[in-house]
Amino acid sequence: MASRSRSLIGDPVRLRALAHPIRLDLLERLATDGPLTATEAGARIGQSSGSTSFHLRQLERYGFVEAVPGVSGRQKPWRLAVRGFSWFRDDGTLAADVEEEASELARTGAAVSTMVLQRAVDDAGAWLEAAADEEGPWVGAGEVTSRVRALRPEQLRDLASEVSAVLDRYDDVAEGDDPAARRVRIAFVSVPISEKRV
């Protein structure tokens, strides 16, 4: 597999390409099951191969996925082209190079983040409802935890970097590699609490 890197997104149009549930489904499936053909990916996410092909081409257009070299035609497999993405630089500033695009980038980023967060909430809720019926080693394996701490901005960025480094260690673990493995939703949320809530 080609080396994948994190992608810094400074273009609101490119970021908006992620704001679609099918595209998020595809990125997640390629991360755990890829490479996959459009037909294989469509079967896994419950979409037609035509719809899946369209969304894969859109993700390719904006540099999120790529066709595996050496295979062409309808059976070409797709893989992730990036390991992750962010619209913030390491110093916490928005990655927009043009000042006029910064507010649009922030709004689009908020919309994408809200979609990602809702998926995590939905999966956590489904797990909690079904946890009583689990058997074997998965009993008690999932966890939902929340902590509140007083942190400075640089501490919050450091925390996010440390968590990201831990998650990176599991990037190349595919579901099919181990029959005892299941797809797992790992969500990390670290946001300042609104003063309106206090």
C-alpha cells in the first residue's frame, strides 16, 4: 500500500465533498475493509454500485481515495489516499489561505464534524441498547466515557495529538485480517464547554 498521509484541507469546496453520508460510509469501509471495488463497497454499505461509483469518483476528484494502480475497468479496487484530514493547522488556525474563505471553511467544517459526531452518537446508542445481548469477549468491551478538565489551548491541542498518535497505531488493522475482529467506532471529542451552559 502506498504511504498515506494526513491531508490539510484549506478549500471549503474540497471539505464540502465530505459532507455526504454515503461518502463517509465509503471512507470508513475503505479504512477497515479496503481496497474494495465499487460493487463490493456498495454491498457493504447497502448502496447500488452505480451510486457507489459516483461517490467514489467524487472522493477521488478531491484526493480522498484513489484507484489501485494496475487495474482498470469496472472491477478496479479503490483505497484511501489519505490517512486522515483536518481543516486546522498544527497551531490551531484555520487552514484557509484566503481570508474570505476562512468563515466558509469553519461553517463547512462544523457541518462535517456534526455529521461525524452524530454517527458516533448513533453507534454508541445502538451499542448500549444491544450490550445486554452480547456474549463472549465483547461483553463490556465497549466504553462511553466523559471527563471535564480545565485546559489551556495548547494543552487541548497536545491531548488531541496524543490521542491521534495512539489511534494511528491501528490504521492498518483490517476487519478481514482477524475473524474475532469487528468494526469499532472510535470517537474523540475535545471541545471547550460553552459558557452559556455553565
